[in-house]
Amino acid sequence: MTNVVVLIKHVPDYAADWELSADDFTLDRAAVDGIIDEINERAVEAALQITEANGGEVTILCAGPAQATDAIRKALSMGADKAIHIQDDAVHGSDAIQTAYLLATALGTIEGVELVIAGNESSDGRAGAVPAMIAEYLDLPHLTHLRKLEVSGDTLTGERETDDGIFTVEAALPAIVSVNEKINEPRFPSFKGIMAAKKKTPEVLTVAELGIEDGVVGVANSASTVTAVTPKPPRAAGERITDEGDGGVKVVEYLAGQKII
Ligand SMILES: Cc1cc2nc3c(=O)[nH]c(=O)nc-3n(C[C@H](O)[C@H](O)[C@H](O)COP(=O)(O)OP(=O)(O)OC[C@H]3O[C@@H](n4cnc5c(N)ncnc54)[C@H](O)[C@@H]3O)c2cc1C
């Protein structure tokens, strides 16, 4: 029996235009169309594969605005059993440490958690730090950036790829892992799954209900702040090389000029 919790983040739709507040550079998540972060769909898929093989259930945990219900619903329609939604304006603008503390506190309220699966980094904040911080708060082993993940008995085995090769890593459960985009291809919700998800009501919790005191989370209490945001310049047009018999040489010269070779 394996009880797996998947951390999912509600992020701005990749196709949507969104801006950060000019005052404090936080994102008004309620004002922008949001989706479940793609890496978190893969985390849900990994959890479903593990519980399908080993038994147990999958719980979704998300801290986000009311609109994050759609992201949670997607995870439930993929097949997750239940969900907890931390929904509280007090969370707005929390930095990675505060977010990790919040999620770690919520994880502490879920009975029998044996495995927590997160994405390796979110597509908006990209701190890539929340799962490691949760591991520290909860004193759990942490396997990062996994491209493969298996559970056998009380042992978790994973693979991490680097430029040098593939490392096989292992930890005892309970543990927390982060997965990368190579972990799997997430399933599409089936019609049956979509209908079943409609009957699953996420448990909604506030910061106070988690026992977290005033003055701990939120932009006013965060230890780090974003102080400037500079949009990337639009992509410059590419350089066209006409092959007049010396195309190969010109390509090599170009790559050398860019310090690519
Ligand atoms: C432009 C920008 C820059 C930022 N820079 C910083 C910074 O430098 N330092 C800093 O501390 N904060 C920063 N933040 C805030 C940061 O995005 C938030 O703290 C965020 O809630 C957590 O960080 P992350 O998404 O980057 O986490 P990551 O560590 O990248 O997320 C990894 C995984 O953790 C899980 N997770 C993360 N957030 C949630 C959530 N709300 N609910 C459920 N699971 C979750 C998901 O599984 C996710 O895939 C920035 C935000 C923005 C918009």
C-alpha cells in the first residue's frame, strides 16, 4: 500500500500574456488564465503508475487561488483519488521558502504519506528549490531530477541523467522526489475519469486551518523579493547562408564565431 501525494502548481497558461505587478513583481494568479504545470501532469502520471502497480491512493496538494481548482480537476480526471487545495489570499507573493513551509505543513496533516512527487522546477517561478526545502522541513530523503522512478517494498529507486551518464539512486520510503520531463508521457483524462472527477470535491484549507500563524507566509513576510523584471528581447532573425560551394565552411565559421565549436 503506497500513499502518494503529488504537488501540483497552477501556473499561467503558456499561451496567455501575463505580467507581474509593477509594485512588487508578484503575479496576480487570479487574473490570468491558468493551467496545471506540465511537469506536474508528469508527476501525477508517475504517481498513478506507482499506485496501479503497488496499490494505494494518490492525493493532490496544491497551493493556489480559486482558479487553481481547474488544475486540480485535471489531476483528478487523470485518476488521482482526492485533493487538498490551500486557498488563502494570505499566501499571495510567498517566496520559495514560505511555499515549502506551507506545503510541508499541509503534508503533515495527511495520514500515511509514503511518497511525495513534485516537478523539478515550475514553469513560472523556476526556483527549483521547493521539493528540497520540503525534504529539509520534514526530514525526508530527497531524490532530485528523476527521469525514472520505481517503488519496490519500502525502497524507492530512480535514475538521474547528467552530461556524464545515468546515475541510479535509491532511498527508503517515506521520501520526496522531483521528476523531470523525461519521466513519462502523461495520460489524457478518459471520459470516465472526467465524470468521476466531478464527484471528487477537493478539501479547501486556509493558512489558519493549517495552524500557521499570521505573519509567516505572504509577500509582506517573505525573506526574498523580486526587485526587477526585464522581458527578454524578441528573437533576432536568423542568419541565412547561401551555399555557393563553400556552405560547409561558412557554417563552421559561423559556429566558431558564436563559440559553439
Ligand atoms: C518571476 C518570478 C521570480 C521569482 N523568483 C523567486 C526567487 O528568486 N526566490 C524565491 O524564493 N521565490 C521566487 N519567486 C516566487 C516563487 O515562484 C514562489 O515561491 C513559488 O510559490 C514557489 O517557487 P517555484 O514555483 O519557483 O518552485 P519550484 O521549486 O520551481 O517548484 C518545483 C515544484 O514544487 C511544487 N510546487 C511549487 N509551488 C507549488 C504550489 N504553490 N503548490 C503545489 N506545489 C507547488 C511543484 O511540484 C513544482 O513543480 C518568484 C516568482 C516569480 C513569478
